[in-house]
Amino acid sequence: MAVAQRPLVAAYDSEDPVRRLVEGLWVVNCWDGDAAAAISRGVPGVQFILPSEGYTVWADAPCIPANAQNPVGAHRLLNYILEPRVAARNADILGYQPVVPAAEPLIRSLVLRSLRPTDAQIDRGVFMRDLGTSTSVYERAYEAVLGRELSASPTS
């Protein structure tokens, strides 16, 4: 089905969706930070909508490798970026919602504040699950949608 709708899609662009918005292309799927950047740049008519049917929740998660050369320093960095005032400042600069609830009232960006989902909207979101060995099926299907391997069967 996704391959059949391909002619109706102008572009699949996960690299620079803000540029597409600036160019006037309608985007069906983008992250809140992309929408915030476009709105902040004055792109007319941009709205960020979380579907009432549900959506995928995404959160960046900094990690410390098991073999880190300086795990104490890494922990200090993580503790620092999770301080509410720092998390709020990062949100203002990057345009993405903070994961630190205490940072929310410290956000200065009116655009970012306007895009903050309500509790009810957050409850409709779901985190992606690891698909294990089925990941390759989805990867082949996506490649087929992009037209890179139209002969590949997404079910094999």
C-alpha cells in the first residue's frame, strides 16, 4: 500500500524537513522541533498537530558507554544538562520539548510553549518497540517506498 501511494508524495525527507516547509511543501510528518524552527522563521501557515488517533513518541536519550574513559565526567555532564534551567535553555535553543518537567515553566520561547502537548495528547502517544528480527522487513518496505528496491518484497 505504501508503494502505491508513492506517486502522491512530493518527497520523503528526514534530513531537512524545515527547508521543505520554508519552500512551501506540506509535511505530513515532522518533529515538533522542525515545526518550531519553521514557525520561528516566519513560515506562514505551519501548524504542529498530534493526531487524535495516536502518534509515535520520540525522546533522545544520552547514554554513557560501559567502557567510557571518564564515567564520572559523563555523569556530571548528564546531571548538568538535566538541571531545569539548563534543560530549558537547551529547549529554547534547539526547539525541542525538554524531558525535564521542572524545565517547562522556564522555557522562554513562545513558539515552543505553544507547541507543548497537553497531558491528554501525551497519553495518546506510544513509544516505538524494538522489532527485533522483523526490523529488516520494515527496512525493505521503506526502501521499496523510496523506490530504491521496488522489486524487493516487504514480506520476505
